[in-house]
Amino acid sequence: MDRRDAVVIAASRGGIPVLRTLVANLVPDGCTAFCVVLHIGRHRSVLPELLSQWGPLPAVNPAQEEGVQPLSQLQRRAVADP
């Protein structure tokens, strides 16, 4: 059985500096899914763009009912959906 880990991080807008430090220090292992939830109110989220700039992993907004994607698929999607 393959092992898969998930890390879920939730923050309010005040948590952005901590998220920046956290994602800058992530090590891609290909097995761990990182899900970040940030309360932004009624504004368009630029969180995926910021997280992708700050750290080694690509970040995207999930589509409705989208499951966790392997890193290889996520990297292709992040390039296709700037």
C-alpha cells in the first residue's frame, strides 16, 4: 500500500508572513499533499501565485470536487494555468 500524507494549514489574512516562511522551507517529497486554506473575504485569491513564488512547490486553486493530484500533474497544471 502506498503511503500518502496530507498537511492542512488554515490561517486568516494575518497568517500570510508565516505561510511565506513555511512554504519557503518545504521539501518536495512527492508523497505529501499540502492544502492551504486562507480566509480572504470576498476578494479574488492570489494565494496560489504567491505560494508558487515563495516556495519550491506549485500551487493552484482546486476546481469543484477536484481530488488531490500527483506532483507531476500539478506541475503541468501550474504551468498551463498561470
